[in-house]
Amino acid sequence: MPNLNEQTRLHFLSGSFEEKIRIVQNIFQQSGDFEYRELMVNETKCVMFFIKTRIDEGKLNDFIMGNLLGPPGKQDYTKSLSSLETGDLTLIIDSIIAGSIAFLDENSSQVKLFSVGQPPLRSISEPSSENVIAGAHDGFVESLDTNIYLLRSHLNDRQLAVKYHKVGTKSETNIAIVYISDIANKENVDEVTRRINSIKVDTIISPGSIIEAIEDNSFSIFPQLIDTERPDKVRSSILEGRIVVLMDGSPMAILLPVTFFSFFQSPDDYNNRWIPATFIRMLRYLACVIAVILPSFYIAVIGFHYEVVPDELATTMKNSIIGIPFPPLIEAMLMEVTIELIREAGIRLPKPIGQTIGIVGGLVIGDAVVQAGLISNVLVIVVAVTAVASFVLPSFEMTSTIRMLRFPLMFMASMFGFIGISFGLSIILMNLCRLESLGVPYLSPLAPFNWQDLKDTVVRLPMWMYKLRPVYLNPQKKKQIEELRGWKNKDEK
């Protein structure tokens, strides 16, 4: 599509009826799905422009048959659909691409735009990657307007701000920055806007491209933004003072700023009572430690530190590795890579086949390698527990990071034992301390330490204690709960 320079726009505005038609046709000359139709309305020559793959045929037929082809003298296209009248060529072309009809008659210099776009192609359903037991069961779809509707249906706040931006010189993808204007930190909003506007590319393929463009440190293995398909999770985040970035064509919403502990939180934590919710959350942190350390711990014990395990267990482990032709590191690497291959195969294959491959493949391969004497049976247990633990985390981004972290730790353990594991964990901790998400320290509220915000990190305390929003977000309004258990105070009186 040619560039719409100022000369072309002025020529369109002042040109004749035939010149306007010719300009629009030239712009869409490479588009095989572009159509224009000439009609006579009240003895006036008119023309319609539209892209047939972007419109709803039913709405188009109702528009034509109900209004344009009625009895002579009663034809009226102004009462059929809500319209916008403009002479701005850029707006006209963008509206046609978005699914509108551009209607022009020979007696008017303005073009009327009628919205007849197709409805969302996918119905609203629960995200398959973020299932919850209790709570809302709706999820974002690929339509930006529908996602804004979902968000507003979850949050009826007149201060909810939605700022639209276009990214990509070719794709012109619609991006929406959403926040609550009297809660979100204005400096954070300005910074997100600046980073979004600084993206100069031909096209934005996915939200992952936006994340890489606006995150603070692209070379860190740890994710610094959260993407989610759940409107309820987005609602609670923006009520705390976070900012949300939505992209047309994707069901993923990007949340920022976030901390390391944000990746261990799930909507189910707030739909359950605080004691079981705290237990489940602590279980996630334990699973994270197991997923990162357990294979390297096994390698270190086998290679260096038999004395740290009881004699009975040491004897069992020693008997299991007798006759194994590979050193512990090669054993563990072979099994971990095999597990990753099975996992990827299960994801890429059709769902019924993928589940079968994951279960049968793991059982068959695990039993076969033990029977063949290639891998010890204790290592098979270690790898299985590690694989299960890595999938306990509710965030896919953090799950991927945890799975990758265990490989360098396995190398360190094979060379230096527990000292190597300690050194590797120290490097990871230093990286976590250096990271920021939109200027917010990644390990907040532990570093820098803030006692108040600890109520929703490793533990999840009762909701009536959440009177103030997180300090590290620096929101405009600090208080979020005035009184949650006022009935108790009345009873005491």
C-alpha cells in the first residue's frame, strides 16, 4: 500500500467524485479482496468501498437491501447504521481495513463510514493454560475491543483509563495501555507510554515482541513482565496500581511492574481461605527449590558427598549405580533432555495424542533405560519428581526459567559438588538482586525490605489485613480497604 503523503490527502479532499474513487482504488490496487460498488440512491450516483474479508456479509446485505435499494424517494442510508463523516483519507483507509464501509456520493465532499465489521471469531472461554478451581471462568480473546469489554465488565470504575497507540509501520497494530488514573503511578504510566512509542518496527508479531522491547533487561533469564489471559487477574493487578498492555490480535495481557513473588501468585489463592492458600503457596516455593536443586543435589551426593545421607540410603544409591556405564552428570543430562523432548512432543501433537505420548512415553522410556542398565532407578525417581515440581508454578514464563536453571547447576555440581551448587545459587541470587521491572526492585519487598508488603509474598494473610496497596508500586492512593470486618467492631461495642 503506498504511503499517504500530505499531497495525496489534500488532493483527495479537494478532488472531484471520480478523482476520489480513483485515489482509493489506487491505494488498494494490490488487494484482491477489496471491492467497490456503484449505486443510484435517490437519482444520485454513489459508491461503496470495503474489504470483503473484513466485513459481516449479513450487515452489508441489510445495509444495501433495507436502505439503499428501497422504493424511490425513500432510500436513506443515514438511518441504517451509526456512521462517521470525514474527509481525512488516512482515517478512511484505516476504517476500511478495520471492517467499515466507506460511502461516497457525488454531491458530498465527505465520506461516510459505516461499521459492518465481523464479530469476534472465537467465543469467550476459560484459558486452558491458566485453569482455576474457583473464581471467574472467562478469558481474553483475539479482539482488542472484546478484551476491553471484558475488563470493563469486571471493573466498573469511571477512572479506568484506556490509551490507544499504533505500533508497526506496516501492520499498524492497535495497542492499549490500561490503568486506573487515580491509582497508578503517573511516572510509571509515562515510562510505559514512552517505551511503547519508541518501538519502530515494520510489524509486531506477538506480545512477546512487546515484552522484549519494553522490559528492563532482555539478557536476564528471569521474566520481568507477566502475560496472562485472565481478566480477573488483570483486574486485581490494576487495582493494586499496575499497568496493563493489551494488543489487538492476541489474548495475552501484559502486566507491569511485577516482582519475583508475583509469578507464584494465582487467582485461586484469593478464592480460598487464607490458611490453605498459604499452604499451597509455600508448596509452590518448595517445588521451585526442588525443580532447581534436586538433580544437581543428586549428582553432588553421588560424586562427592556420600556422607550427607544415611547409611541405608547411601547403600541403596550405591547399589543402583553399579554397572551404570555413564557418570552421574551424563545420566542426569540424558534423562532431563528426554523429559524435555517428551514434554515438547506432548505440546505440539494433537491433544488426545499428546497426552498419550506424555504418559506412555515417560513410562516406557523410564522402564526401558532402567532395565537396560543405562540409568539408575534412583535417578529416574529424581528426574520424575523434578519434572512434576517444575509444573506446580502457575506462571509458564517462570516455569521455563526454572527448567533451564537446573542445567548449569548440574554442571557446577559435577565439578565442585555442594560448593559448585552454592556458587551457582549465589550467581542466581546476585542476578535477582540486580533486576528491576519498570524501576521496581525485582525482589521487593525482601530487598529492599518492607514488612508491610510481606503479607502477600511467601504467605497469604487474611484479606482484611490488606488495607494498603503494595508500597513498591508507589500508587497515588495508598489505602485500598477502609473496613472489611466492620460487623465485628459493631458487635464489640
